[in-house]
Amino acid sequence: MDGIIDLRSDTVTTPTEEMRRAMAEAEVGDDVYGEDPTVNRLQERSAEILGKEAGLFVPTGTMGNQVAVKLHTQPGQEVVVEERGHIYNYEMATMAALSGCLARPVRGERGLLSWGRIEAALAPPVYYRARTGLIALENTHNMAGGTVMTAQETKVITDQAHKRSIPVHLDGARIFNAAVALNTRVSELAGDCDSVMFCFSKGLSAPIGSMLVGKKEFIQEAWRVRKMMGGGMRQVGVLAAAALIALERMPCRLHEDHENAKRLARALAQLPAFQVDPATVETNILIADLSGWTSSQFLPRLKERGVLAGSTGPAQVRFVTHKDVSAADIDKAVEIIVDVCKGQGVF
Ligand SMILES: Cc1ncc(COP(=O)(O)O)c(C=O)c1O
């Protein structure tokens, strides 16, 4: 949308010219038969970059997460998740509907689960309590404000979980943002997690698609579950071609999004209408508390002036930076926000 500064999500990013060209020229085949060469290349490269044995291209992050839940668990088991986690709050209760599992939500510090908090939520080993079938992590953590979990923090959890034979799934929708923020490799952050899902269609700017990676036998089974969920795709190399460019070329520009989120946070921290600590902004997501007004007062006025953001609570808003928002756009958005504050008498 011309002239609109859209800070609702990094999912609004549009494909690059290079992606569009690659899509038009993609070599394709029937992927249900495993015959799409572009998809096969994408799956192999993804597994290699994440340090896992195999990968499976899925249409959405939600499907990737839920295929993993289904494979790791048995009906009647519990899944330990962070209270604000995507897999628990924004995936249509699929773990209950399709896997017969109960979420066991745990509050994490800045959205990040520690072993101590997880251990307290594990089912005790008595026959009359449901077993913990899975621990699900999220890095970066979306609704906690794009917070990052280090490789060491993840390792403590996977080591302890594996001692108890509990698998660990990582929702790494934005794992490349985490790797850039920590100046490390995504394979380090994937660590010993039994499965990892990551998205091409968020900050990496591909139009569609996510990847589930894990051990060979796990991914072989994931093919079956993806088909059950209606995710068997045909000449999907046209999408994999864009995703390959997302994978190879886009991570190196994510630091710009992180700088822009900081830039916005620093500006909002100066305004009495917001409570923002720029030091807490680690990647491309800024969650800001409002002082003296509500998100339903703020957001429509902001929208009238051509700036879009999302509500994450009655007095809380979320701004997400991405490829289609420049530093100049951030400065323009700040000018508009200041005007809106003045108009509302909260400046
Ligand atoms: C952390 C996280 N996980 C999973 C997803 C699901 O991705 P999709 O929208 O492709 O289903 C999202 C989407 O925003 C997300 O933020």
C-alpha cells in the first residue's frame, strides 16, 4: 500500500524482484511424489543450515508446529509451553483438536522458559497424572517482544528434557532474527532440539512457506502427517524458489530491522504517552505500554494518518519492523505518533 507505513507484522513483507523472477523460472515437479527439484533443494539446504538431517516444506508455520506436536506426542499428554507462546495462543487450539493434547502454560522471564520453570510444570511420575509429552520453545518470542534465547539456555533445557526422555520442539519462526541478534549461527540455536520450525514468510520476505527440520525418520513421518493435514502440495517449486532466496540472501539484512526497532523505541521512550525501555528491544519487535490512553484510542488515530500497528492489550501496542520499512519511514512514523499524542492531549 503506497504511502502506508505498516508496522503490524513482518508477515506483510512483499517478495523481492529476485524472488519474483526465480518464481517465474522455477524448475518444478509433483512434490507429493517428492519430484519437485526446487523443493528438494530447499529442504536439503534448510536442513544443512539448521544442522539437522532433513527438512519438510510446509505452507505455514502453524502447520509445521502442529505436525511436530502430533509426531512427538500421544493423545492425553501435556505440552509445556510459554504462557504467551504462539503454539498455545494463536494456532486455533490445534494441539487439542488434532493431537488430543493439553497445553501446560508456564510464564517465562521475558517469554523465555528456564529449566527451573519447566521442571516445576512437568507431570509427576505417577500413573494418575497425564504425562508431559513435549516441551515447546519459541525463539525469538513474538508476544514477549522478539526476545532471544541463547544456545546455552536452550542446551540446558534440551539436556535436562532428554534425560527424562521428553522431546523438545522449537518454534523458530524468527530464528534468523535471533541468530543475527546474538551474532551466532542458526544451527547453534537449533542445538539439540528434536525439531525446529522456521518461517520464510516473515522477516525473510518470501510470500509463503515454512520449514520443519529434524532427524530423517522424524521427517519421513512428517510427510505422512502433513498430507493428513491437507498440506501435500504439487508444483510448489514456484514457492520454494522464493524461499531459497529468502534463506540464502535475506538473513544478512535483518540487522537493519533490529536497528529500526531500536530507533523507534528510543524515540517513543522520550514521549510521556509511552512506557518503553529501548534496552529490552532485542530484534525487530517492540511492545510498548501506553500511559494515559488505550490502544483502541491510539491505533485508529494512527491509522487515519497512514501508520499501522497492532494491539496486544487494552493499553499495549506492538510495532514490528521489516524490509519494507526504512529508517526514514520510522522517523516519519515518529512524527505522526507525536502529532497523534498532541491531538489526544497525552503529549
Ligand atoms: C512465533 C510464531 N510461530 C508461528 C507462527 C505461525 O506462522 P503462520 O502464520 O505461517 O502459520 C507465527 C506467525 O506469526 C509466529 O509469530
